[in-house]
Amino acid sequence: MRPHEFPRFAQNDEDGGEEMSEITARDVIAGMKDHFDEGAARGETAAVVYQLTGEGGGTWTLRVKDGVLEVDEAIASDPAPSATIDMAAEDFVQVALGNMNPMQGFMSGKIKIQGDLLLAQRFQGFFKRP
């Protein structure tokens, strides 16, 4: 599933009708394995922690080792994180959907990166774009 294909989840509203809820950071994280480009990550070893704040936030570690992606809902210690990315969960979703430029988010202070900045930038290339 591509980011623009994430389903809008139907929920019953108070009148018994359906209203559509927005995509959450958890939805995006859950879909990242489907977008992972094994070839782009072949030969790479890295761990990137996403610390997402606000509603729907959480902490996830994405680990790449020679073209294989693992996702954990926690800060993994093996290997030690190469970079930690802090941002609002809502901004994370906007980046994933292509509605926010990550470089502009970083420059404006909405996205904070600790650790290997070049890896954090290169890490984006491990995922297919719609």
C-alpha cells in the first residue's frame, strides 16, 4: 500500500452514520515494511528511532541490516540508534503522505534529529515513494 492509498478508517458517529478518521502515525509505521526498498538498503546497517509526540504518538525503532527492515515499538539497543528523529505525530504523517517537505520541517524546527544527520537523510531513500 502506498502512502496516498492508506485507507481512511470509518467510525460510527453519534447519529449512527459513518465519519472518516485520519491516518495515524501508527498506521504509517505499520505500512512502512510494505514500502521498504530492499535494494536501496542492501549493505546498510542502521537503527533510527522515531519519537513522535502528541496525539497518536509513540516511540519506534526502525532497524536496517543488509536490506532487511525490522520495526519495534520501543527504543532498541542492538544496534545502538544511529539517529533519533523527534517530531509531532501529525507532522510525521504529513511527511509520509508527501504533504510536508522533511528538509523544510527540519529547517523550521518541527523535525529534530540527533545523531547521524546524513544517515537520517539517506534513510528516506530506503522507502519507495508513491
